Amino acid sequence: MRQSIAESSFIAVHSKEGRNYLEITVYSPEQNQDTAHTEFGCTVELKGLLETRVVFGIDSFQALSLAVQSLQADLKQLTDNGWSFFFKGYEDMPIDVINCYFPNT
């Protein structure tokens, strides 16, 4: 059963695309039973802007690490494409999601 291990939510604003409520959820890695090889998948959701996906790794630690890296890449691409992020109730103070959540990268 999928279990959420990390969550955050933001107001996402784009000058042309408008305003969306973004919910980010990372679920615990689960072993993939559909293959002959041992692999794990870690589900990443960005409800409100991007499709849910599963990131695979050779073990649960790699799946989780790659899922976090893919989340970072998604947020960077969104930021580069003009999206700004805010905490609810603080729409006058944008968040630098890359440096705030992924320091020293």
C-alpha cells in the first residue's frame, strides 16, 4: 500500500497560465512485482501542474533518491518557464523552491 512520506503545497502563479494550487507528494518506494528483476518504484505527484509518475531504481534508496532528483528537475523547469511559488496566505512573498528545498545544488 502506498504511503506518503513527504508532502508540501504551494500556490503556483504564472503570468499567462494563471494560478494553480500545487500539492507535492512523494510516496515510499515499493518493490515492483511485475518484473523478473528486483526494482523499486517511488511515486511522485505534483497535483495541479504535472502528471503523477513512478521513478524506478535498483533498490528503495536509489528509487527515492532519483524521485527527489526528478522532483527538483521538475520544479526547476517550472521556475525557468515562469512559474512562481508561494505558501498559502503569503502570496506577496515568493519562495525560491530550488534553493529552499534543494540547497547546494
